[in-house]
Amino acid sequence: MAKHHVSFTVNGDPTEILCETNATLLDVLRDELELTGTKEGCSTGDCGACSVTVDGRLVCSCLMLGVEANGKSIGTIEGLANGDKLHPLQQKFLEHHALQCGICTPGFLVASKALLEKNPDPTETEVRYWLAGNLCRCTGYDKIVRAVMDAAAEMRGA
Amino acid sequence: MRYEAPETLDAAVALLTAATGDARVLAGGTDLLVQLKTDMIDPGLVVDLKRIAEMRQIKKLPDGFHIGAAVSGAELKEHPELKKHWPGVVEAANLIGSTQIQGRATLGGNLCNASPAADSVPALIAAGARVSIHGPKGRRELAVEDVVLAPRKTALAKGEFVVSFQVPLRAKGMGDAYLRFIPRTEMDIAVVGVGVGLTTDANGVITAARIGLGAVAARPLYVKAAGDALVGSKLEAAALDKMVAAVRAACSPIDDKRGTIEFRIKVAGVIARRAAITAYERART
């Protein structure tokens, strides 16, 4: 299997790796860079657990080859908190009990952050449609949606 | 598997033409990567087309919009003018998958994956879209409805790929719409999809109509008889009934867990009627 030299940034940090052709961006993040906050769920783009941003655009990292990341700017869950200070979305997820097992949570957080960057004042309907590609099998969606709405309100006020 | 990301159309054609085994083009990858992972395909070569500038641009020219085949659904939605001209096309493209899928999925992929249920295809047929194809013999054009021949089979020859879609600029009196039936509100594959594109004169009389159908045959269909049934009318009940009859006559769907033959044929008429009404309202405003 051929290996490709791939350079990109992850959460702002310049990164260089050797990547096998058939490795997905998700494989690269988890197995090469040990950024295991991004989760593997379905591996077919249905569940959103592997959500990351590529040049600011929300995508499933399981549906992108690692080699495609060359020259791109990748954003993952590890880039949300600022040191020990949680991102408002993370804080609100805690306060609203918007997680149980937690495997979907990084995907929801990354997707929600991408939403609020585009639309700081979304309606509940807009939040629900935006997050339709993120599946949660334990908490259900109401608490997650409430946490996102609350975080949006706080971030607008801040 | 070898990966190449050429920066010119000719370089991509050269790679695809020289390939000895199975070679695939990669645009958004939302179908290709699933097929790779599930071992449906095992290509020796993947050619990523996203580094080719022409495939990633939306250009507004005097003869229409030229939409690069590797432009993502999210980019289509954010284009300042395209949605004003062809709301049905943009809405149809934006129905494909989740926000995450929209970040990657492309019109070129939706067409060339050659699924009968592809949402953007009936809308593009209704808009009268043409595709520009590049290949070993240079450039050629096809109407969108002539690209897909059967499930997973296109009219593209070895070494050829779709570079861009061309839709005309919207003149006054034109309107389009795409509607689909799915058993829930989001994140599903069309059981039936209908695109309608109408042109009306100053009095509201329809002078041209194009109707595209998805998920009711082995490939997306352009149903000329259905559009013709509306020409000369102001979308009165009689014309709509005639159009619905023509739509249903064109359907030859499969029976599966998503819908029976009888159900799909019935719903195709219902959805076509609603899409025609929306397209007419848009044409008149």
C-alpha cells in the first residue's frame, strides 16, 4: 500500500503524517494522531459521531480519505475547550444533562459549533434540522437541543 | 489503491484512460467511500477531481450558470444568486443527506452514482440542465436525462467524467420546484421525487413545461408528455389531471419495503400536482 505525505493543520497546529491511501480522515485522527475525541460510529456517514470541520465546513471524517486533507484546516472536538475552560456548548451540555453514554457527544458539539458560527441565533427547528445527521441512542434529542439553544443565547450575550 | 489529485482536466483524463483495472473518480466521496468500505468496489485508482478549478466553481455567464460538478450542496445553498434562479434545483440538492453530507456531496456525484432515486436529478431535468463531459476525445454535452442509463450505469465512456452542469438564466415567467415523498421529514431516500420547470407568458399561460421523475423507474425520467399536458393552460384542473395521468403512465417502479408499485404510481401523481402548483406560483412572482 502506497503511503502519502500529507500536511494539514488540526485545531490550528501544523501536522505532517504519512498516510495510507485507503485510510479515512477518521483513521488518521484516531490512529495516527491519537485524537480519539472524534468517535467512530457507523462508518458510513449516517450517524455523525465522526463530525469534524474541514476548512470550516462540517463533514463526516469517515467519508473522507486522509490524503484529501492535504493543505486543509481540520477542526475536531479537541479544539473546542480553551485549555481547562470549556466551550459554552460543552458547559451547557453538562448543565442540561445532554449526554449519557457520550459517544455521540463530540459529534453533536462539533456540529453545533459549526451551526452557531454560521447562525448565532437559530430557531429550535433550525437546530433540529442542522443536527438531523447526528444520532443519539440514549439521551434523546430534547436535552441536546435545549443545551444548544441555551449556549447560543449565552454566546450572543457574551 | 492509488490516489491521484490532478489539477487539470486533461491530466485527469490521462490518468483515467491509462488505468488498466477499475478506476473511479472521487468528488464528494459520500457514495464512493461507502462502496469502498463495504467492498462493493475495489478500484486500482481513485482520481480526486476537487483540485481542478473548473469543477469547483459556479460561474454566471450570459448563457446560464455553469455549476462545477464537484461543488458541494452546502456551497450551492450559499451561492447568492443560484437559488433565486433555480430554487427547485438547490432545494433538491439540499435534500440529500445531513448537514455533514451536504458539506461534501456534489451534483456530479449525485448524477453519476446513477441511482434512480437521486434527488437533484429530476430537478435538473426540469430545469433543462445539460452536462459538459470531458474525456479522451475532448468535450461533449448531454442532456441530464441522457446520462443515467440504469442503476449504477451511465452513458460515460472510459476516461470520461462530468465537468459541469449548465442551467439557463431564469427569465421572467419561469419557475421550478422539486418535491419528494419520504416516510419522515428528513434524512431519507426518495420513494418518489418530481421536478417541475415551467415558463409562463405575461397572461400566466404556460408556454413550456418540463417534468422529471425520480425513484419510479430504473433511471430518472424526463416525461415530455406530462410537460406538454400543461402547455397552453393556466394550470387549470383539466390540465393538471392530464399531466398527472401522463406522469403515472410513465412510472414503472419496483415493489420494495419503501413502497409498493401501486403506492409509488399513485404518489407520483400527487407529488407532481403539488410541485406543478409551487412551480407555477414561483413563475408568477
